[in-house]
Amino acid sequence: MNGFENKVYNFIKKERMLEQADAVVVGFSGGADSTALMTVLYELRRLLGVEPVAVHINHGIRQEAAEDEAFAGNYCKERGIRFISVQEDIPSLSKKWNMTEEEAGRKVRYEAFNKAVTDLAGEGKKAVIAVAHHEDDVAETLLMNLLRGSGLRGAGAIRPVRDNVIRPLLCVTRREIEEYLQEKGISYCTDSTNAENIHTRNKIRNEVMPYLIKNINDEGAEHLSRAATDFARADEYIRGQASELFSRIVTITGGKVVSFNVTEFGLQPGIIREYLILMCFEALVTARKDITRAHVEAVLELTDTTDGGGCLNLPYDILAERNYNEFRMFVQNTGKREKSETSVETRFDVLSLLKDKNSQKININLPGLGVAEIEILEYNGKTPYPTASYTKWFDYDRIQTAVFRTREPEDEIILDKGDAFYSKKLSKYMTDEKIPAAVRDSLPILAEGNSIIWVPGYRYGSKYKVSSNTKKILAINIINGGNNNG
């Protein structure tokens, strides 16, 4: 046993990864990480008392996929390791499942891993799944999650053990993995797409992390990984405290409605309240992918309101309601409505529609507002522009895209105060303007990405204001609009 194998062995023992296992299903792509994982588990198989079983997924994406499969198969054949190969057309499945190729690939991989676990159970063997994440992966994931606005749970990044999945290489770096394979004289496959900076993770891996290690601290990956471990422990502790509160003050009715007393909820520390709201979501739906910090903050705003009442539409058809001292969340029985030829669109790319129709003027029916007359006009810098609530002019030359849609969690609006400009979250703006909670999620707004051009009837973003330098105008007039001031 060399130093690398001893380090991994001690980590497996410390985290009690294989105490109840007879076999370990290894995700074996043939890359450096999975080859190191396969090798170290093979070398330690007698000491650990487990049988390693390799599962290789041919995703059908890269031209070298067949070569990777052949390499993995030959590696296992030379060592007498059971080898399972699964071939799937990930590009086709991603379209069928309406997922990215990355998401579809992950789904296929874990389905194959779990099938192998089930098959081994049929042989009377209890198995776990081993994947090859290491310290650099933890550091990259931590940075990526923090930059995306993740909270403490996301900062915890990748755990050594979660359910039936173990990660024995979380105690080593990518450099140690490559040195280990070189010492053992073992080759591996290289995925050429890892060098392409078309995904966020690749940009962090190939640009951000090397810069940090070279210019800030050469042990940056290890330090970030340890920080992620500390975050994970803090998350587990706080979650435990919130769980006790949840069991004490939250009532679940029929598995469909969660409710609690607002006064008692308000007495708790802020971080505990955030976790309790997340637990309310978890009690209603199995997935949490579309639940963001913005949604939690919106719910907390509702519990903190002094108005005594209000409601909020949330992902997964969840409705949150505040009725004085009672708060409840439940899944609405909206059902799945198929889109028909007569259904009303709620998303309109204004500039694309103008281009498609080869016209300077179009009309759009905006649900709940009226008909929007949209036109591109030349501007001489002198004509006074309208100030009515539902008639607005915007500087066309400052706009790359203009889409009528409903609000999104990351939306912001640029406002001005004197000569100064400042940014405000749209959710906060809507709260400050006392836009009824019941209509906030259905109100059509005009946006450029997550930058708000106009909240019809209320305010337009100062970034798009017409000036004496404006050459072209995007003019919009909503017929039958409401009576709020713009």
C-alpha cells in the first residue's frame, strides 16, 4: 500500500463508507479520476472486504466514446473486474426529457448505477455507489454555487457520503491523482471537451482555479475544500435545529398543507426561519431545483408583512398565504393544462416579432393588461415624450432584446435619484410599491434578460430612458391598461 492508497483507505474508514457493503459499484468513465478510483478500490479490495464492479456509460456524445469504452473494458478484463457497459443516446434523451445534456447524462448514469446495485442485491450482496469527485471538484463546486447565489447548503458543496453514494477521493487533489497513476504506470482517457470553456464549471476549472492557485495560494483547492466541509457541518447543525422547530410549530394537514403561527415563527433567529421555510417546501414537493433564495426571501417578506394578509404564487404550483397570524403553504390543484391553439401566450420577444413580420409596428395581447401597440419610431430629440401610465417610449438603441414575460427571481430594475442610479431587486420594488401579492407573478413585464425595461402601470428602468441623444424609439401603448402611475 503506497501513500495515496493509505490516505484513501483512512478516509474511507473515517467516513465509514463501506462498513455495511459487500460490493461497490464504481462509475468508471476511463478518465484520470475514475481510473484512479477504480485502481485504488481494486488494490484495497481485500483489505476493505468488498468486490469492485465497474459501470461504464457510453453517452454517444463524443467521437472518442467507443475508444473510452474499449479502454475501460480492457482495464477491467486484465484485472478480472466485473464490467457493465451501458449505451445511451444522451443528445436525443436530453431533448425528450427537456433537459440539458449534462442533466440527462447524470440521470442516465445514476439510473445505471442503481440498477447495478439492485442486480447485486439479487445476488445477496449489499452494494454502494462510488464516484470519483476529489478536492478540486469540491473547490470548483463551492465557487460555482457561491457565485450563483447559493446559501449555506450549497456552500457545503459535495459530501463524502450521501444516501448510497460514496466519494472516496474527496481527500485527495487532482495533482495527487495524476501522480498516483503515473507511479502505478497506468494510462487513462482524456475528454477533449474538458478543455472547452463553454460551461461554467470548465471556466472555473481551466481559468479561475489555476489563477487562484498560481497567484493567490498554491493550496487554494485544499483550503476551499476544507471550508466546504465546515459549511456542510454548519448546515447539518442548523438544519437539525430547524428540524426541531419544524416538528414543534408546523402542522401538516393531509400531506398537502403546511401551516404555522406567524408570531411564534417570528421569534426565531433569521437563519432558522430560512431553513424552516425550505423544509416547508420539502414537505410539499420532492424536488427543490427551482426553489431559489429569492423564493425563500419572498415567503419571509410575506410572513413579515404588517398588512396582516397576502398571498404568493411559487414554483411547483405552490401557493403561500398569510392571514393575520396564520401562515400556510399548499400545492394548488391546477392540474396539467395542455396548450391549445386558443391558449394565450405569456411570453413575447418583441424585437424578434417585429423582425419576423418585417414591420415597424405590431400588436400583442397581454393577458390581464390589454392590447400593446408596439412601434419603432425615429426621434428628433425635441418631441416631448408621453408620461401616461400605459404609454411609454424607450431608447431603442440601448436595447438588445425586449421580452414581455412574467417576473423571474433574479430580475432587477435600475432606478434614478437625482443624478445617481441604483439597482433594486424587482421583488423588493414590487413590495415597496405595494403591488398586490396576488398579481405579482402574473403581471406582464418588459425585460432585457434580468434587467427590467418596464413594469406596465408602475415604472420603467432608468437605463432605457429617452434622451436628447436618442435616435430611435421603442414606443409602446397599452390599450385598456389600468390606472396606476408609470
